[in-house]
Amino acid sequence: MNGTCLNPLPIGELTLKNRVITAPMAGLTNYAFRQILSRQRPGLIFTEMISAQALVYQNQKTLELIQKPPQAIDEGGFVPLAVQLSGSDPAYMAQAAKLAAKLGADVIDLNMGCPAPKIIKNGEGCRLMQTPDLAARIMEAVVCAMEQYQAEENLTTKIPVTVKFRSGWDDESINCVPFAKMAENLGIFAVTVHGRTRQQFYGGKADRDCIAQVAAAVDIPVIGNGDIISPADAVAMLQQTGCAGIMVGRGMLGNPWLIADIIAVLSGGVPRGKPDKAEILRAALAHLRLQAAYSPNGDEMAVCAMRTHLAHYFKGMKHAAMMRQAVNQMKTIKEIELAFADWSAKE
Ligand SMILES: Cc1cc2nc3c(=O)[nH]c(=O)nc-3n(C[C@H](O)[C@H](O)[C@H](O)COP(=O)(O)O)c2cc1C
């Protein structure tokens, strides 16, 4: 194992305590889940992608999306927060970055990898890999906005700007290496490369070669992303690509403990492994209650918002499909508590 894996990871003037980063995931990495993730002590936590335009218009729901967990009171101190912005208008992106910084963002990340049709249609997300001139103008505008913000607020350090993108649009247009070099030249402090094309969406296998090529081509930290669902995957990603850090997405759904396990293995320790069914169900309920505490319309909204997370917690358990269907019909936390108690008693 490469010894540098144990070291902190500098991103500009910010130093991450370790090299394990939680991915931005729309609809999932909200305030409640970020609190749960922060207890696993990753080096950096991402929000989900936030529309720059909605942030500029101070949409209340959007402001909540970037709220920072109360990590200062959490053991082990503070885990920095990366706010990820999506958009295609350099001026909006710059303005949104300043607002996010004011609201406490420690890193501003630019989404240039989202494959969703509604995002692509607006010229945002991965479409920007096909319009590198516009991507460059966005990067420049946001880097410049952070320089202005530092001067305006008299800050001693600059908030780093990072970019997350894919290997390319499709197999015929893999351009992650020139894209990363362009980002580096424009003052971007780190890049995350998801080793899939837009055409692949989330299917197939993530290509580690692309990530290795980017890591060899630039001097800024490269974060490798795609298909890390075990500590061994994290080790393989670091070893095979020479990337500086790793980002975990789907693997942490229903299994936030994976983050602490990866950190343990990278530190030469022993992973604890996924807890038993009783502990997972207790954690799922605690997650649900946390979600309810931040849902303005109470239980029903929280239960609905938690359906995907609950399905992930159930994965691999006996009767998981039946439980998933059952909770999808439920409206209150009480009903779910009773169903869990019943389910636990069955085996
Ligand atoms: C449901 C879902 C939502 C996602 N939302 C975002 C997002 O808001 N911003 C982003 O950059 N990537 C987003 N992604 C991509 C992930 O951050 C990550 O790049 C991808 O899932 C590959 O990593 P993994 O194999 O570890 O899941 C999303 C992925 C999924 C499955």
C-alpha cells in the first residue's frame, strides 16, 4: 500500500484529514444523510448538485440543501463541506459560488459530469465536456469570484474550486485528460474523475485507465470515482490509478459504515464490517427520525423522502423486497417502527 494514502490531502489551502470523500448524490446526500456521513469521518462531504440559478434566486428549499451539519459539536471536529453547483451560465455560477461561500461552503465544486437529460438539455453537467470553451469560462468566472470573495471578506485563505466530470461523452470522445489540464491551467485545485462516459450513465464498469491517465497528466490532486463498494476497491483504485483520493457514491447508500471501514483499511487497521440486521434497522430508524426533524411537513414527507435510503438499508436482508413494498405504503414513523420490530422478531 502506498504510504501517501495515510496522509492528509491538501486541496489548495484546505487540508483534508484523509483521502476518502463522499459523493454528491441528488435527492440523497441531503442534510440528514450528511450528518450521518459526518460521523464516519470522511475527509470531505459533498452536497448534492445545487442549481446555481435557484441559489441566486434564494429559493428556500435550495438554501436548505447546502446547510452545514453541526459537525463542530461532533466528536473529532469538523469535516469540510463541498457545495456542488450546476449550471451553464458563468455569471450565475460565479454569483452562486459567492453565496455558497457566504453560507459556509469550504469547497466549491462544479458539476460537469451529470448525464441526466434535463440537465444536458440546458447545456449543463456532462454537456460541458462537449463545450470546453463554455466550461472554461465557467471555471474562470468561479475561480475569479472566489478571489474576489477572499478580498471582500478579508479572508486569509482562498476557498478552493474543484470540478467533477466523467471520462468523456462517449467512447469516441474521451477527453478527460485535456479537460483536466484545462481545469488545472485555469486555477482549479482538484478534479474528480468518474470513469464512465455520459453514454454509460451508471451502467457498465468504471474505467480506471482514464483516471490513471488524468493522474499522470496533472499536478493537482485527482480523486478517483466509480464502483468503490468495499475497502479493497478503494485500495485498488488508489494503487491502479495513482489518484490522490477516492470518492464513494452508491456504495455508501444503506452502508455509511463503509466510509469508516475504508479509512480503517487505508490506515493499516481492520475494518469493522457491515453491522448485523438489528443494528442496521436501528440506524435506519435513527436516519428516518433525523430526516423528520428537518422535514417542515413532518412525518409523511420524511417517510416519503426516505424510501430510497430505506430500500438500501434493507439490501441483503431476508424478506427485503417484502419490507420495501410494505414501507412504500406507510405514512408514519410509528408504522415503520412497528414493522421493523415485527421483522426483527421474526428471525
Ligand atoms: C442517484 C444518484 C444521484 C447522483 N447525483 C449526483 C450529483 O448531484 N452530482 C454529481 O456530480 N454526481 C451525482 N451522481 C454521481 C455520483 O456522484 C458518482 O459519480 C457515481 O455514482 C459513480 O460513483 P459510484 O460508482 O461510487 O456510485 C449521482 C449518482 C446517483 C446514482
